[in-house]
Amino acid sequence: MPTRPLGAQISHMLKDRGVEVIFGIPGVHNVELYRGIEEAGITHVLARHEQGAGFMADGYARATGKPGVAYVITGPGLTNILTPLGQAHSDSVPVLVIASCLNRGDLKMGKARLHDMRDQEAAAGTVCDWSHTAMEASSAYRLIDRAFAEFACARPRPKAIHVPIEVLGLPAEAARPAPHLPERPRAADVAQAVGMIEKSRRPLFIFGGGAVGGHEAARAVLARRHAASFVTGAGRGIPAPGDPLHFGPTLARPDSASIFARADLVIAIGTELAETDLWRDHLGHLCPLIRVDLDPGELTDIHPADLSICGDAGDVLAALAERLAPGTSDWTAAEVASARARFRAEVDAERPGILPIAEAIQAALPPDTMYFSDMTQFAYVANEALDLPAPGLWHHPWGYGTLGYALPAAIGAKAGLRARPVVAIAGDYGFQYTIQELGTAVELGLPLPILVWDNGKLKEIEESMQRSQIAPNAVIARNPDFIALARAWGCHTAAPQSLEDLRAALRQALVADGPTVIHMTPVLVS
């Protein structure tokens, strides 16, 4: 293999490990990373801001199932991408950031240099699974292979690798061929879980994002035992469409606690049971709890289990589907339907007018459409009220809860899945966090519908202040003319005045020769 500068070798190494797309922004400090991109046959997507590059890598990873990779520069490039890395860590998304850093001598002596930071490695370490500096080629290669091995067989979380500027330019031998990645460990013996489930008359499953890969086995388990189920937001679509015993993504409804109190066994698979899943400290169950998670740390949190199984959710579900005997339960379709109708009415009453629009959007789009939403009231309603036909279709910044996620994440997803319909949904305020990435979407020629819900204010925050008896303050900002701004970028635009107009705009956007910004206001249901 030829000797090349290390920066070029890294791109060739990544290509050998299956990387096809890299997101980023070149700069004088990381220019060596760009030497080998085209030669290696990798596509580079130029973001308008490192935050956008990070969210694009996140969206690409969620959409394709492959790690998302980003190149950034020393100092501000790294700090700009920290928010996306925090989101990826919170939601268990495999993202690898490779950043340049100051030269070895400068790192030791603390000289004032361009893009100087006190401790770049430590900064990334606050939001990544790990953050390490490679002082020579062999260390860089080992860290990259470590990252890909952990993406394959451990909980997928972001990693950061820093390489001094001078090291990136030094001649280096090629990395070794891609090693065989270890498989995730098989789950521990599930015989005890099988026995507990078969004895249960009211088994109640909770499926989280960690169980997405085992959704077919999950459906088989539910059908075999006539069990009831909930899903977290990240687990939507795991139960079969129309399952009459599925309560939906309604864990956060306060009255769901009374449903858990009626269960005689709860089985939580691939979920942290986090604050953002429940918005309360206790499920409400008065019965035994089984938990399955790949991360042993999650099995020792504030939701202690009577039986903990540390292993891959898909493996455990497959074993359950194979071993469980057919049986019945005491759950009835009528009690589930009654609860779902009650929850739906609550959602509609809390944020009126949004639900009919969300349902119209879903009905107008193909069943395999992939959605990327921002922190906005529109998404909060959709995430609770809309069922999905399959898992992995709706992506949201669940745990970290950052604004500005939807647009760049959708761009990353569409870059990875060109033939798949992808939609971005953002609020008027959050859209402005990363609105500059419209330029990237236009450059790529992506037929991407971008739905902007414009209620003219930070309405969720306004209502929170009112509930706290605080006079609303700093919740109204002057918005731009979104249609004119989108056209300035070269986007197609639509401003529907009715649900039929909205459906027509979506159909046109899916076949357009570039992105379409669709400006939605409450007039749609007035």
C-alpha cells in the first residue's frame, strides 16, 4: 500500500470500513483530512455550520443504520459540533467526529495559537462516550477501529478523535484492512423471563428505541401472549399496525400510571425509562418488573427490576418469540381503545388545532416516509398521537432536546437514502437555529419537504410561564418572511391555506428538483 499523509490515509481507512459520506467544513487546520476524500471515493457534504454537520451525521446514522462521520477543525469547529454530539449521546446514535487539534508542542506548552483551547479533548469528553487524542498514525488507526467495534457491539454513542495538525500531514503507512467486528453478545438465559411471562394474566410490555431492530420478534411475542404494550417515542412502530392491545406512545400521560397499576407483570425492553419518556419518577406498577438493556448502567437506575437481563434487545426478543408458549391474557381491546381515545382528547385539548394537521400530513405521505422533527409543539402532538406502520420512521431530539435539529438531520438522512421520502418538521423559532443549511439542501438538489409550523411565538414557553404564574416575557421574536427567505436560497415554497392545499404541496415537494419550504400557520384549521 502506498505511503500517504495521515490525513489522506484516514479517509481511505474509513472507506475500507464502509464509510460512504462525510459531513463537515474544511479549514486550514484540517485541510489534510480532505486530501484523500475524493481519491478514496467518499462523498463529502458541505454544511454551513459545524452544528449542521453534526446533526446531518446524526440523521444519516439514524436513517441508514451506519455510523455518521464528520470532519471539523480545531477549537471552534469542535465546540460548534458539541451540541449535536450531546444529542447523539442522549439518543444513542453512532457518530464519529475526527477533529484536528494543536500541534504536540503547543499542546504541552500552552502557546497562544489560532483556534487555541485549554483542553479540546476534555471538552468533547463531556458530551461523547469517549474523546482521545492520537499523537501518531498507529494511535489514530486503533481509535478508529475501536470506535467502529463499539458501534457494532456496544451501546452506540458518539466518539471524538483529535489529531494534531502536524501529525495529519506526516507520511504514514496505510491502516490494516478492516478487522472482523465482534457481534453483540447473546442475551443471558431468558428461561426465568419466559416462566414469569407465561404465568402472567396481564403482561404489559414497554418497547424503547433499543428494541427497534427486534420489532418482528416483538410483534410475535405480543401476538403469542395477547399482551398489551406501550412504546417510548423512539420505539414507535414496533407493535404491529392496528394492534388492538397497543396503548401507543402515551407513557407520559399521567393516567397511564393507573394502567400500569392494573398489570401483573411489566417487561421494559430497550428503554431507559428516562424523564423524557415518563415525566414522572415511577411507572405506577405494583407488580414485578423485567428489564432488558444492552447498557448495564441502565439496569441499576431509579427503576429497579425484579429480573435484569443485560443483552441486546433483539436477541432477547428473538429468544422469547422462540420459547414462549401460546396463551391468552385478561387485557381487552375495549379498555385499550377507551384509554387511547381519552389520551387523544387530552393531547388535542392541550395544544388545539395541531392534531388534524399532523394527521393530514401523515395521510398525504407514503407509509415509509422518514420524519425528522424539532423541539416544537407540532412534534409534541404528533409524537403522542400518531401511530407509525414501522419503527425507525420518526426521529426527534428526545433526550438532549436541542433546537435546530430537524433540518440538518433530515438533510443527512436524505443524503444517505436518496430514494426514500424524508420530511423535516420545525417550529418557526427552532428553524432559525440552522436555517442556513437550506443552502446545503439546495446544492444537493434534495427533494425534501421542510414543514415550518409558525405560530409567531415560543408558545410552549409562553404557556409554561402562564402555568407558573409568570408574566410571559421574551417569548415573541420578529420572524422573517420565511417564504421570501427560502426563495432567496433557491428553494421551492408553498404557503397552504387549507388542509387540501397542504396535501397538494407535500405531493409536489416529494417530486421537486430541490427542497420545498412549506409554511404552515394555524389558519389551516381556522
